Amino acid sequence: MLPLLLSWSVGRGSDIASSDRVFFENRIRPVLAQSCYECHSATAEKLGGKLLLDSREGIRTGGESGTALIPGDPEESLLIHALQWEHDLEMPPEQPLTPAVIADFEEWIRRGAPDPRSGKKSEVAGKSYDEGALWSFQPLVQDPSFSTKDSRFIDLLIERQWEESQLTATPRATARELIHRLHFDLTGLPPRYGEVVEFEKAFSAEPETALTVLVDHLLDSPHFGERWGRHWLDVARFAESNGNDGLSRNAAFPHAWRYRDYVIAAFNEDLPFDRFLLEQVAGDLLPADTPEQRDRQLIATGLFAIGTKPAKAMNNNFDMDIVADQVDMIGSGFLGVSIACARCHDHKFDPITARDYYALAGMFTSSETLYGLAGNEKLTAPPTDLHVLKTAESSLPPADFVETVILKESATGKPKKIPAPKWKPGTPLAMGLRDRKEPADAKLNIKGDAKKLGDPVPRGIPAIYQEKEKPSAFSIPEGKSGRLALAKWMADPEHPQTARVYVNRVWMHLFGRGLVDTPNDFGVYGARPTHPELLDHLALHFIDQGWSTKKLIRSIVLSDAYQRTSRVPDSLLEQDEENLWLTRQNRRRLDAESLRDRMLAASGLLERNPGEGSLIQHRDILVNLAGNLHEPSRHRSIYLCYLRNSPPPELAAFDLPSFLKPVAKREASTRPGQGLYLFNHPFVFTQSEAIAENVLKLESDEEQITRVFREVFLRDPDPEELYRGKELLQSIEDPDRPERAWVAFAQSLLTSNEFRYID
Amino acid sequence: MQQLDRRHFLQSTSCGFGYLAFSGLADAASTERKPLFPARAKRVIFLCMSGGPAQLDTFDYKPQTGKKPHPGSVYSFSQHGQSGLWISELMPETAKHADKLCVLNGMHADTGIHAQSFLQLHTGDRLRERPSLGSWISYGLGTPNHNLPGFISLNTSRPSVYSSAFLPSIHNGTPIGVNGENMSEATIRNVDPARFSLSEKRKQLDYTQFLNQNHASHRNDPAGLDDAIQSMEMGFRMQTAAPDLLDLSNESPATLERYRVGAQKGPVGTCRMSDFGRQCLLARRFAEAGVRFIEVNHGSWDQHKNHRRDLEANCEVTDAPIAALLEDLEQRGLLDDTLVVWGGEFGRPGLTPDNGKNETGHNANGFTFWMAGGGTKGGHVHGATDPTGARAVEGKVHFRDLHATILHLMGLDAEHLTYSHAGRRHRLTGPEGGKVVKEVFA
């Protein structure tokens, strides 16, 4: 049904070795686009030196200084001379590229300058595009020569590329490495020591069976939903407060946690992703068989109410600021297209116009966003209604609860009078969306200013998705916002991006890097897929399997590619330093939540039952007035209170995102603050103490050290680790407080790289 | 190649590992780099006056002209120093350093909305999260002191004003005291050595690093692992360096008195408690220790309804500490290469004398910044507003120009200090670019 028939063919560079194409797309094209096209492309305002670098033909013809490159001979190529800044020409003029990038260009020319760009241009939305630039708008392509029913399709598509470059992959990881990797990837928690020992045994007898049993066991674990739900909450920029509104006010979202629980349950139940999308975008408009289902679908629309927004005070654009966040969720979160940029003007690079933006925006201006009371401070946001749930339990604050955060009148300093909420105390409520009584098209905001209005734009999908010949097949029933039609269009199996974007996220969480390295941007300036055929076949397989996340993950983790060791020989490191060709697994650092959860698991203090509700579930307050709201907890990190601008202190140091917009990928930066946290935070001491307490009653040093190693590293120490461990213990010995040395010892292990990284 | 050497180093030093200097392993991202051209300043202390300081009652003297009363200065001004700089009676201590000040009276900004202009002052952009000035400088120059962060923001507000945004996160500002936290207790998070003595912690870390070394030696690519090893070492060093710097107990009572540490009795209207003296003294100590960019904050200068009362309080709280800071920097020979910058997100229109009004609003069309040290002219005025102080008419300086000028004084070129992100190259001064105000160079 999807009207997407664009007038050019798929630019897959058929006569170029795929490894060369990957090299070009990842190392060469982005540099050309970022550093050269401004002056050396058909769209340059003033063409520099009559040299075009935006097509194969142009770069080979050269400009007024002569031929730009001689395939196979970097030393004699003018392009390299210019990049080196050692001859007359110095390019780019501002500053030289890094030596590594110049080396890539030399390598590329040495390979014969393979270039998939045909120079054919396409006109879309008033802009001219390279062939292949709009790859993600093309339909998914099924290679007729093989089937995704072949259980090795993932490996076949990866291994194809190695023959040409004569790459050799690393062998399968050890049983120990595999059980660690699978536990963290599927549940975010470590195995227990006994499970490792048992698995090693089973694996040495029958490796395939052992793996399949383990994978199925983990997919069934309730911790699966906590792990994968957390990944989705990143995309959902989930938070339990608005964040600083620009006037330092930060209103609580006391009901946001219901959306968190909805997401966890959705992943545990393996709710098909198309349905998951439908419920979040238009759950309020879907029929429901039961009151439970109705409630659940209303909660799902919370996705569009938990965004951050600037203060209402003196802000004419307030309503449209909310809509911008919602359109961004559609664009970056689901489609991988940066639509939100077109709020003020046609997109600079992507084929999205301001009209396209307002066509989508109209569906959200035709919907009410129910975010709640906004801390009872109208200057930050006017209060709104909330969904009243029918089947959730009534939840009253504890009898002795007294709100200590009080708003004051700025003039008199006296407590403000807060109107009583319209709901009976304890009424279960949820954030979300609902259609307005009289939906209407949005008017174009000229330069994004809600005071300068242009014509109304009929609600609909961006023009690039519409067939040229006939009007859009997309239609909105009379009196409806259009969100349901939008959701159905997005969840259509023929949509070119929805499945690609989602499977790429799943791949990223299992390999540490997506097949497309910019998971929120599949547009012109996003990264190109390293493995386009694999991406498409994963997406097709995913749709074929009923949009099942669990089945998708199962297929991936049972592939050879996933199970390879991350330990890389020097030769391979030289050939493929970044592991673009997937010849091995990637070593990964535990994210903030997994590190904290792993510490709790090691100490034995982890409370494995789901956390209930939220620390702020009864508090419609401005959290900026409250000081530190966080409290120590033994539940998994996902149940901590995710306040914007006031993150849980146990997570803050480890690249926790700010959740102001959909998170593409977590950073893994190293900062001294992390060291400081590991040295001095009470949470780390609490876990170290619990471990120390467990070993104090044991007899010998060796037994004790071994016990700590088993709890923390899930293995036995080697002789040198024992010997040096004893040295450390002796140097901290304190006869009055024998536990001190053990606390220090346990902390040493908890802060080590072996604990913080997964092979 | 360097990575192989490093691995070799890790493998070959199994004994007394942790005691080895890690200088050779210093994080590449923060290693000190040479400026593009000779720098006049090596570090910046930004005295951030949030809320919009009333320039006409502090540094931009607008006496009455003609017969009809018009908006202007409502406090008395006099000339100071050899340069004869006009400074108001509200800044008697700062006035003693008139010959050090380079006053920019022609500042202008795009908007009178606090949040937007405050963000633009810090990052060049009014709306989006972009790297802060201090982050750009840290990115451009690295930091000479590996025991401390390169960019520290005292008594700060929302993270977007000290964020490194898309720059590597090592260039993020390190906050000390956020959102009005009591400054006498504010510190770098988790920096105080807890539970174990530093020598015990060193032994613990030695064991951890021994485990890390073993771990790394079985893995060919040290990516990530080395960084983690180094960040633990830097974290360890910060535990010794930072608490010492934050501890003012070895400062003499006379110094504490000069800076008025802890002297503020309570908030007065919009003038909040900021322990500004402590902030200035800490700024001096961080500057001495080699921190690249230090921001101190006081607010709010947004004294709408009680203009006189609140302005007097703001001036009283900040005047003496600023004077003490300038005095100390000069006395230690640090003023030559430390650039001190004073100002806020915009200014205010003037009151008209004797008309009974005591309320002021925002003015982004003309306001004042001043600089001192760091290669700027002392006792100098650049730019001017019209006779009522309503708008800048001469020597106009936008935030973009201010940023370009500060970068230039640091030996960096705003045009060329760029970072590629999301498909285009970004710079602090944005697509418009900024003009270096060379007239202020000594």
C-alpha cells in the first residue's frame, strides 16, 4: 500500500567490490561531504577551482589545477598533495584533515579509487541528490538468490565481503565469554558463579544445545524486559520530570513511571513492534476489548507527553514547542529522518520541507497533550487533564506523608494556594494524548514563529513518501486528528524505514555499533549502512517473523558473527581496526545501569523483584526546590527516579543521557568523575561491605580471596592474583576492624576493568 | 605504534605499577596543545553576573544633559586612577583598580529573554545545546594540569551553560555548587577521599591496576581500557589536588577578610546568597593551579521593582571580592596572562533621576562588559551608548565578537576552531562569525 516509487534505481554500485563500497561510504564519502562539498559540488554557491568532487566523473576529471587523482597512485595524485598541505595547494583551506583521514584517502586511491557515485542527480523537494543519498527511502530489497529462512543468512551476508579482502574472522568465544555476553546483552545482569560452571560443562559436551537452551532461558526471563525496555526508554527520552524550563523550574511528572512499566511489560510479552508503535502513537484511538487493554493503550501514548518543554511564561511558541518534540519523536525515534529541523525552514540537507513538517504537526496540534499539573506552577506550563485509568489500583501516599516542597508567592514569600486537583485522592492517572474535539490543519509558522502564520497545511505525510502521479493514498477520517492513520502508515510492512531503524537499534545493542552508525539519522548526512543487504534482510526477516523482538534477537545471538571472540590478533587489528567488517565481536563497557546492577548482583544485595511506582509518584512539585530527592535503592537501576537535570547519583557519572531528545546511542566516555565515583561513593562502599561480610566468617585467606573473586568476577584467582591480593590485605590490616581490609579488597575488584567491560 | 608501546609498557611494569608517573599516558584529548598564534592569555576567569547588571549605575556614566530629565545614571560617578575611568560610587573597591580595566560600553545582544541570552553568552546559541566557551577553550588548548579539570564552573545553574555538547565530554565543565547550593560546602562530586586514607587508596588502586594490566595484556586492542586506567589515575590525583584547593583554612584571616569570604548576611531582594568572596578566592587558587577556564557566578542582577535596594546589595556583595582578586592576580604576576571578564546576559535601561520610579527592565541593545589582564588595555574604554544609554552606538560588540576576541587573546582563531558534528562544521561564533575587537589589545 505504500506509495513509494521514486524515479531512480537503487544505487548499490554493482560493479564495485562491496568491501570497497563500505570503505568509500564510511571513510571517504563522509569526509568529502563534510569538508569538500561546500565549495566543490554542483550545489556550491561558488565552485572552487572548477573542481567537482561530488561525482565519480568530477573527481576523476579534475579542475583547473589538473587531474585530481590517478587511480592506484596516491603519490602522484593532486588530491593527496592538496590534503597534505605540503605543496602549493592546501585543502581544506581552514585546517588540514587528520593524518588518519589522509591515510584513508591514500588507501582509497591505492585501491583504484572505487567510487559508487554515478553523478546522476535526483530532484526531490527542490534539492538535488546524489544517487544513493536517499537510500533509506528506498523499499527493502530481498536478494532472490537466498532466503532469510536459511538460519545462516546473517553470517552469509557478512562473510560475502571477506573473500574479496581476504579477511579471517576470529573464532568463537569461550563458554565463559559467551555466558557473560548473553546474560548482559539479554538481561543486563551477570550470571551466577554456579551458572557459569554449569554452562561451561554443558557447552563442552554439546555447545549448540547449551547455547540454545541458555538463549531461550534468558529470553524468557523477566529481566529481559527490564534490559530491552531500558533501551527503548532511551529512544523514548523517558524522564520523570520536565527538566529545566529555561527559568530553572523543573516540574515533576509523577505518573510517568506507568509508561516505564508499560514498556517493560511490552518487551517481556514480546508485543510485536508494529503493535507497540501503534499503541504509542495512537493507543487512545484504538479499540479495546477490555478495560485493561484500554488503560494500557492510554498509558502507551505517554510517549508523547513525557518530553521536555521550555517555560510557558513569555513564550508564544509554547504549544508548538511541545509539538516539535512530538514530531522529533516520530522522525528521529521511529523513522530515522530529522523532520524536526524543518520547523523553521525547509531542511537544509534532507528531503523534508517546512510544509511536510506542518503536515505532521497538524496531527499533534489536533491532539491534546496530557502532561498534568506541571508542579502547579503556571509559569512553567498550564495544567492539563490526565487519563484516568479504570483498572489500575488506587494509589494513596503513605498516611504519614507530608509534602515538604512548598511553592511561595514571589511578592509576599507566603505559601501559594494550590487548587485541589480535580481527581479524588489516589485516582490512578496516566500521561498521554487524546484527540481534540475539533481537529484542524496546522498553519505554517514562518521561520518557526507561532505569531507569523502562513497557510494551513493539510495533515499528511511528507511529500517524498507520496507517489508523484496520484494524490496521496494517506487519508484522515473526518473529525480525527490523523494520528491513527499516521501510526498505520509507519507500521506498514512496506514502510522503508520503520523496520530498518528498529532492527538497527537492536543490532547496536548486541554489537556495540549499529549497521548504520547514526541510529536516529538515516538521512542524507547520516552514516550509510556498512552492510546494506544485511540491514534489509534483517528487516524483512523481522517483519516476516511478526515484528517479534525476541525472535530477531534470537536469530542474531545464535549467529556466528555474534558469538565470535572480541580478542583480536594484531593482523586483523591492522586490517580492520574499527571492526567495520564484523570479523569479531566488540568489547563493550557496561552502561551506567548495568554497572550499578552488576555491583548489586555481586554484593548479593540486588532486589530482583520489579520496583513499584516511583519516588515522586505522589508529588506534583518543582523538583528544583527539593534538593536531593534520590534515595538508596536495591532495585534494578531502571526503577530509579529518572529526573531530568537531577539524575540518580549512582548513574550520573557514566554517560547517562540528559533525555532531552531521543537518544541515538550511549556515549562511553572516560572522565575523572567516574574514578572519583568508584573511589568514594557510598553505594560502592555498601556493596564492598556486603561482600566483605560474606567472606569474614570463612577460614583461610585463600578461601576468602577465592570467594570474592567468584562473587565479583565469577572465576577463581590465579596464583599471582592471590599473592598480590594477600599483600593488599596485609597492608590495610586493622586488628580492631578486620572487615576494613576486605572492603578495600572487594572495592578493588568492583572498580577494575574486568568488572566494567564485557568481552 | 604508540598503542603497541603502551601495551608493552603495561606488560613490562608489573612491579610498583601504580607509582609510576602516568604522564606519558595522559589522555590525548586533554593534553596541552600549542595555540595557533602567540597567546596573550593562558587562562580565563569569567565573573558571570547573571540577570542583567545595570550598566548605567556601575560603569557606563550617563549624566543628565540639557534641561529635561532623561534616563541615565542615578548614582554619582567619579574618575579613578591615572586613566580617569568613570566608575560609580557603588563599586569603590573595584574602582581602585580602574587602570586595569578595559571597559566595553558598546555591547549588544539579540534578545532580552534571560534564558536565551544567558545561553547565547555562554555558547553562542540561544536555543540549542552547544559547547560552552570554556569547553571550546579546553578543546582548543587542552589543560596543563592533569590533576584538575580544564574547565570549572562555580555556583552554576543549568548544565547546558557548562556543557561540552558534541565536543568530547572530557571538555565538559566541572560544576562546583549547583543551583544555589551552599558554597562553603560545595565541592567536586565524590572528590573527598572517603573511608580509606590516600595511602591505602593508592594500595587499592595498585591492586586494581595490576588486575587491569593483566586484563589488558590478554587483549590486543587497548581501546577503552587504557582510557579507563588513566581516568582512575586522574581521579586518584584529583582526590589530593582538589580538596586541598577547595580548603581555604590555610588562607590568612586577612585574605579571607579582603575577599569577604562568608561575609554575606542574607539575600536582599533579587540578590541571592552566593558567597561570592569564596568563589573569587577559589578562582584565584584554580588559576594558580593551571585551570584553563574558571567561571564564577553571582545573581541575580535582575532587580526589577526594587532597583536601588537590590542593585546596592549586588554591588556590595561583589565589589570587594573582585578587587581582592585583581589585587592578588597582579601581585602574583598572574594578571599578565589571566584574562578576567565581567558581565551578564544583557543590561538595563536607566532610571530617570527624581521622578520617583525605582523599576527597571531589560536592555539587550546596549550594555557593558569589562575585561582585565590577559593582554588587554588597562584604563581603557571601548565603545559607547547614546546619551540615555538606550543603545550601543559606537564600538559595538556582539557576544560573537566577544567570543572571537576572548579566543584570540587565548591564541585561538574562532574561524578555525571547529568541530564536525551532524553533517557540518560548527564553531563557537556560528555561521555569522565574530569580529575580533583588536582595539582592546594592549
